[in-house]
Amino acid sequence: MAKPTGSTANNDEILALYHEATRLDPQNPEAFESLAWFLDCHDLLDEAERAFRNSISLGAGVGAYIGLARVLAQMGKKAEAIELLETNYATGLDPEVEKAKTELLSGEWDPPE
């Protein structure tokens, strides 16, 4: 995934808005998932993991699971990422999950060396 560009000030403002959205609607899984993707794109992986987990606990769908698996893989937790997808999505039933598993197993999401 390409990393976004832009000024740090803009990124700080955007991050503040995502946090505000989760504060105003703390039961909204999409708010936490959006925050998590933003954090992932900016290599704030510990925070992204927490936001994805919050999103999932609130009922988010497949995108949050894929995002969490991606973050876990980037953190060097590949086995946990694979288990997450295989435990929550039956093999072969969701093309998005199958694509994510292929990318995960190929090492595409591995942490940089």
C-alpha cells in the first residue's frame, strides 16, 4: 500500500478529526476502522492494532479483519494474522479474504528488513 504524502500539520489535523469521530460516536465500528486504516498508512501500528480491534469488537466486517491481519503481519505477527483470517472466515468463501491471505503468505505484508 502506498504511503500518503502531505504535511505533518495536515496529518495531525486529520488524525485529530478521526479521534474526534470515535469520541463523538464510540459505538460506531466504521469510525474506528477508518481511524485504524489512517494509522496503518502512517506506520502507527500499535495504535492501528487497537483501533482495528475496537472496530471488530463493535461489529465491523471483513475490511477490519483484513486490516488487522495486515497490521499484525507488519508487526512480525504473521502466524497470528493467518489464524485471525482462518478462524473468522471459511477458506474460499470470501474473495477479499482469499486475496489478503495470498498477500500475507507471499510476504507482501512482512515488516521491512
